[in-house]
Amino acid sequence: MNILIRACLRGEFSCFFKGSKETYLHFGYDYYMYFGSQINLDLNKIKFPEKIFIEENFPSPYMDIKRSNKAWL
């Protein structure tokens, strides 16, 4: 997974990871990582690295918003 993420961020190729409950992970041309899910997440219980920026409730501009619109990260 680490190799795939690095290759996506380097622009070597693009991919879109998709899971159950409308969960997805992908990288945009803006070098942001987009994660979305129908699962309600309590972000206060998740430990993130100090220098990471989290924008809550911001849907990916690269996908069909009608299909999945809850718990954007």
C-alpha cells in the first residue's frame, strides 16, 4: 500500500480504492488524499501525525457527490 500511495503522489499513475459502505480513498491532482465513508467517525478518538491537516465534511471534487455524501474526511 505504501508503494502505491507514493507512486500516486508522484504522478506515476492514479488509482481509486473503493470498499464497502461507500468507503473510498484516492489522491487528487492537488496532492490531497480524499477519504469518504458512510460510517460515522469520531475523529477525536483517532491519533493523527502532528503535521497532518484534516478538513472535515469536504467532499472530493473528483467523484460523483450524489453517490456518497456522509462522513467526509
